[in-house]
Amino acid sequence: LPNSDVPKDDGHELVSFIEGIYDEVRRKHDSAKTDMSKAEDAVAKTQRSVNERSAVASTQQQSLASAKARLEQLEGEQGSVSKMRQILEHLRQNEASIGREPPRKDVAPRDLIQYLDKRLQQLEDDALPTDASSTKKLLKKLRKMAKVD
């Protein structure tokens, strides 16, 4: 071959030259295979991560949809929140009509229950007779009501 680096002796140098080229090609091929294997591992790892995150996102979307549906149910026209507001408004009107300080409009359900418990206890305390004579009168009245003619 003209103008080439190929040696021109009896063939030993040619074999050595070809073996050198072969070794270089094999090293590059092995390096490329190693790089490709690393890249495939990285892609597989990334794919696992994507799959895991996709599953988490799907679960969170389902939870969100469930929470939204529950919120709509609670806040709907026939929902618990709406009923609570109606009850609170009736209670506020009733308490104001008898001259009592009504609970706030933004009262928390737990605080409203405590308020109702206190009011019920007050009403029970007010309804119970405090002396023996009134207890006796009450019992007589109840006995008369219980008699069947």
C-alpha cells in the first residue's frame, strides 16, 4: 500500500501490526460494552425510580380525590357542615331570644359540644327541685299522672 505505515518485510511485522490493530479494536469494543452496561444500569435504576414515583403519585391522586369527595359530601347542602351551621344558627337565635350570650358563629364543633353540655347541665340544675317539699310535690304530681282510672 502506498504511503502507509504498514511494514514491508516478510510478514512478521505485518502480523504484529494487525494484532496491534486488533488489540486496539478489542479494547475499544470492551470499553464500549462496559460503558453500555453502565448506561443500561443507570437507565434501569432511573426507570425503577420513575415507576416508584408514579405509583406514589397515583396513590396520592386517589387519596386527594377521596378527600375532595368527602369534603364535597361534608360541605354539600345535606352535609354535616351545613347541618352544623343550621343547628348553630337556631341555637344562636334561641339563646339570644332568652337573653343569653349565644356562641360565636365560628365556634369549633368541640367547643360547641362543650357549650351544649354546660347549658344542658344548667337546665337540669334549674329543673331539679332543691328542697324536700318541692320534691314531694313533684312526686305526688308524677304519681297522679301515672294513675290509670
